[in-house]
Amino acid sequence: MPLSQLPYWRLSGFYFFYFACLGILVPYWSLYLKWEGFSPSQIGELTAILMGSRIIAPNIWGWIADHYDRRMRIVRLASFATIIVFSAIFIEQSYLAVAIILMLFSFFWNASLPQVEVTTLQHLGEDSHYYSKVRLWGSIGFITIVVILGNLLEHFEPDIVPTALFFSIIGIWLFSLTVPESAKTAHHQTTSLRTLLKRPSVIAFLLVCLLMQASHGPYYTFYTIYLEQYDYSSSLIGQLWALGVLAEVAIFLVMHRWLPKFGLRNVFMASLLLTTLRWLLIALFPQNLTVLILAQLLHAASYGSFHASAIAWVHRHFTGPTQGRGQALYSSASFGAGGVIGSLFSGYMWDSPGAIWTFLIASMFSFLGFVLAYRWLKESDRIQAGE
């Protein structure tokens, strides 16, 4: 489908508010939990709960969507349920209550993205390499809320964080009401999901995604707290978060040309190596703002180019009736299982052996992912222009 015929702004609006939620959860949720009096290990556990349902939830919703082919109806219902569940955070903030709320919130919230990814790619059809031009609005949403909330936290207590998240969830639901279902597309591929999951390259891909996301654990859970320890202001921390996502936006703008030119495998592996460098820089030079700026620019690789190439890889290998579950498996392995491992290990290691060692271990995770990708992702995945 030509971009002029795509429901571009409706899809972009959904991505904007979905990743605005992420722009609240990732930099500021741990700060809110710390303000509520939770310990580092409890913050790690609560973040792991938030990630944990992503192991199961996307696969449940993906199975339903693939069987009933009503993806946006599922997204609308799940988004509305997310609003209802999260509203309970304004009533009770005990550890048990927050744990239950986050578990249910994550279960419904994580129903949305994999199915919208499939819907977007189906709308694009043969122009799937233009996915990043739609997805970049998610990054813009992330930047917008990170900067605004970072400045607000200079003047208000962190209890404004749940309120900002609540209104972002409402935005997700409202835009989900406007996105049309995509037309069914004909596919000649008949490989079953079970057969796909027996392929070494598919197993390796999912494991690499798990390791990559696990390496992000210290960053997503404690980066704001880490910088606060070195006396960076809330507004500067917010600007550093925004800079990282701005670099991600820049990559999304060129990715539709880079993937055909360099190929999926090369972009994928380069992203893993640059991510390893990023965690090393953050671990070893936390007091050097120039180095931290360079490390944030590497978010273009650790999330931008990695995610774009991973989505393209899934779209190529999981076709026909396995599309929804393919995207769900990617979400489950990376943001689910990888997120849980990253949150837990960073939470338990943050006080001892300490923040520096936590980021060094994160660099080992991403480098191991590179080794696995180099060894097992051997097939040619060069995308042709127009594919």
C-alpha cells in the first residue's frame, strides 16, 4: 500500500501514546517506586513483574488474533481494560497491591503492540520496509513525555508519574478506536509455527533478542537513579533520555534504505556490538557528560536499528497464519523473558557488587548475543527494495 493510502496518522497516533507510556515507565517509574519507599531489590522485582507478563500475554493475545483475525478489536478491548486496571494505583500503593496492579496492567497493555505491528505491516503490504517511518512517531511520543515529565519533576513530587501514565493510556485507547482492521493478505507459505520453532536460526534469533533485552535491564530500571547518584538534575537526566530516543528517530528515518543496502544480518550484528560498547561507556565513565552523550547516541543501535531489523526478520520468517504469534514470540522473548532477567539481575546486584559491575555484566549479555548471531544467523536476509 502506498504511504498516501495508509491510515498513517491514526497508526502514528497509537504509536505516539503507546511509547509515551514507555517514556514514563522506563525513566521515571523506578523513581516513583523509590519515592514510595521501595528498596532496590523490590524495585527490581516490581519491574520484573511488569516485564514478566510479556512472556505469556502477547502469546495468548497473538493466538486469539491469528485465529479470529480481529486484531484491532482485541487492541481496543485490551486498552480499555488497561485503563480500568491501572486506575487502582490511585487507591492503594502497598507492595502487594502495586505488584498485582502491574501484573494485570502489563497483561492487558502488552496485548496491543504486537497486534498493531502486524496491522501496520499488513497495511504496508509489499512496502513493509517503510515500517520505520510509521514507528518513528512512537519515538517522538517517548521524547515528548520524557522531556516534559523531566522538567515537571524539577518542581513536583514523583507522585505525578502515575497520573501522566493514566492519561497516556487513555490516549492509546482513543487512537485504537480509529485504526481500521487491515485487509487479509494471501500467503503461499504454509510452514506451521511448531516447525518454525524447530529451526536453529529461529531459536538463535529469539535467544539473541532475550540477551539483548536482558542487557538493557540496568538501563531501563536504574539509569535515572544511577545518574542522580552523580548529582545530575532531573531535567538533564530527562534530556539524556530524550537524546537517546532522538538518535533512535534518526535511525528510523533511514532504516528503509539501510536494510536493503546492508542486509538484516549485518545490521542486526552491528547493533549488538555497538550496544556492548554503550554499556561499557556508561559503566566506566558516569561522571563524564560527553561520554554519556555519546552512549545515549548509541541508543540508535541498541534499540533503533536492532528493533527495526528484528521486526523485519520476524515479518520475513513468520508469515500467513503465524504473523501475530511471531510478533508475540519476539515480544515475549525480548521484552518479556529478557526484561525479567534484566530487571531481576540488576535489582539484586545494584547495591552489591554495585552499579558499575551491573552495567559491565550487561555488556557481556549483549556481546554473547553477538556471538550467537554470528554463529547461527547464517541465512541471507538481504531485503530487496520494494519488498
